[in-house]
Amino acid sequence: MNSEQVPPGTAVDPPAATTTKNKQRKRLVGIDAARGLALIGLMAVHILPETNEVTHAPTLVFSIVNGNSAALFALLAGVGLALSTGGSTPHQGRRMRGDRAGLAVRAALIGFIGLVVAAISPEDPPAYSILVYYAVFFLLTIPFLHLSPRVLFGTAAVFGIVAPVLMQKLEPVLPSTSASNHTLVTLFTEPAGTAAELLLTGVYPALPYMTYLLVGLGLGRLDLRSTRTQAIIAGTGALLALSAQLLSTVLLRVAGGYQALLASDGLSPEELDEALTYSTGELPDTSGWWLTIATGHTNAPLAIASSLGIGLLVLGVFLLLGARAGRWLAPLAAMGAMTLTLYTAHLIALAPEVHYDDPELWFALHLGVAAVAAWFWTRHHDKGPLETVVGRAVKGTRTMVTDGAPGTYPGGTDNTTPDSVSRDITRGSGTDPVAR
């Protein structure tokens, strides 16, 4: 999704501008390419089987992408928000107020798109949409736009630790909704349950996911064109992911967590192994040891750390590759530049539920159509159709709020915003919402 999305919700200076400014205006192709990779992972987990029919073990694809695609999208959404609000030099004053208002409009439009997709999807959808959740992500991020990287990283850590505890303790008492995907009907007829799911107990709960958004926002305040910064991001990600998995293994297998879970929940070893492999879909309140698991999509602290680490690794590696081999990333970057459109189309295409009998064929079809459509569309347009609609509304809102103040958005264009940067992916120029 362009963040945009992921959802899913993602100009030129005057002639006197320096070469350095011209360089800074170019999009970071590695970010678009990483977003494109996340979209492919999303399609795979939505269509391809989770289990090998012969070995009955989780497939390699499922093991890699489960939970990590959504985390990567959210991380990149935070990066995109930072770049669109000043990058390493955050906007201030009236300009920042315009950014906040524009982000609120972006959230509303992406949420509306999500509600439309939910209305089209069957009652028991083949995939859960993240778009309405993305709307909440963006709204919650508004107060944090002006903060420094250090504060953002620290706040992200707090969300990553406290939110899972709140999930576990409050889930039994919080209301739920009757629908698998949130619709306009449930929004008004079951507001309490909808709010609880969007914030804490749903598929992509906003409070735990704020960890990814805020880390991404902090990263976007750094110099992402620095090779040193790119390498640190990749190295930190690899270390974080490995450490989270190792710590979870030690706590469960050495410190007694596994046996404690067997005793507290009355599960057989086979049932517990399945829960630790495929995720329980929630954090049971029967034992605090559930907070030590690192299974994708559980939103336990170590699971968040693991997915965040993988996201950082992907981002760092793609930034490094983009600076040196941007042309080779062009197909991925084309998809990543219009993920809101492609993700929405993907969900709508899943609605007829004709993909179950031959998932490999349908995955190839979804991927092929998305890749070809993105490649040809980005040859002639800066952004995807939905990205264009959302972007124009956001820019218009910013312009109204800034009211033509000096140094804001002349002619309704923010010259530092990724959405307004001229794109030519084939020349390596390139700087979001959606997912599982």
C-alpha cells in the first residue's frame, strides 16, 4: 500500500538549487523495491497453501512471509511518512500542521477504500484486509511526526512491550464484532467491538503495530542515502531477528516455558507445536509464557522484535542494492510504487474465491498481472490510480492549512514529499499500505 498504504494504505527546485538538493529529491529505489517484495509476500501468504501436503509441515514460503510482510509494510509506511514530512529535517510550524491534516485525510481515504473492499468481499473472506487498520495506524502516528529518531525508537520499544501485555490481559473482556472484515455496518452498529479489534485484538492491531510505524518514522529522519546508515540498518535487523528467535527458544526450551504452557493450557505437545508454528491468532491469558513466543502474527514482544528485525534487514539490504544496482530492482520498485492500487485489486480479485483448487497457478497469475501492470503504468505515470487520488487530496489539504505561508507548498506542491517527486525508475530514482 502506498503510505502511504500499507494498505494499505507512496517537482523540481528552482534553477538555483544545488546539486545536493537535486540528489536528495530523487526517490530511494530501494524503499519502493522493498515494498514491492512485501506485496509479493502478501500475495503468497493469501493464496499459497500454508502446509506441505506430503510432509504436513509448514511450507518454506509460509515460514518466511507469515507476519513479516505486514510488518515490513508498516515499517516502510513509517519511513514514507518521515520522508514526506521533511526527512532528516522535520517540518515545523504551519507546515507541520499541514502535514498532520494531510495525514488525517490520507487515513480517512484509505479507511474508506478498506470499507469498500470489505463490502465487496464475502462474509468469510479469503484474506483479511489491512486497509482499515492502516487508517488507524496513520491517525495514531500524527502526534509523533515531529519527534527525534531517539525518542521515536524509545517510544516504539514501549509499544512493543506494553501493547502485547494489554492484548493478553484485555482480550477476554473486550467486545468483538460479528464480521471477519470491518465494514461500514459494523463500524456503526458495533463501534466498541470495532474499536477493540482495530486497536488491540484484531488481525493487525494498531497498538502493537505502532512499533513498526514509529521505528520506520525514526529511520526516515536519518540519512538513508548514507552507506554507513544502510549497513547499520541491515546489520541491526539481522542481529535483532536472530536474538529474538534465540531468546524465545531459550525461554521456551531451556527455561521451562514449553512445559509451563503444556500444563497451563492442557494442550498436547502436538497441539502446542502447531500453535507455536502457525500462531494462535491471539495471546491466551492462561500463562505469561505466551508472551515469550516468537511466532509470526502473534504480536508477542519477541515476535514483534523478530519481524521488525527481518524488516530492517530487508530495508537495509535493498537500500544498499538500490544505490548500486537500482536498474535491477526496477520491476520490484514499479510494484512498490503503487501498492495501494495493486493490493486493493488483489483483494477484489480474491473475492470470487476461485483460487483454492490451483493456488500455484493463481499466485502466478496475480503476481504476473501486478508486475506487468505496474511496469507499464509507471512508464507513463508517477503514481498508481488510487495513489494519485489520495495524493491530490492530501496535497490540497496541506495547501489549505498552510494557506500559502512562506516556505510551505507553493502551488499546492510539497517539493520534499515523495509523492511529488518526479520518478524514473529505469534511471534508479525512487523513494505502502497493506498485508499479512
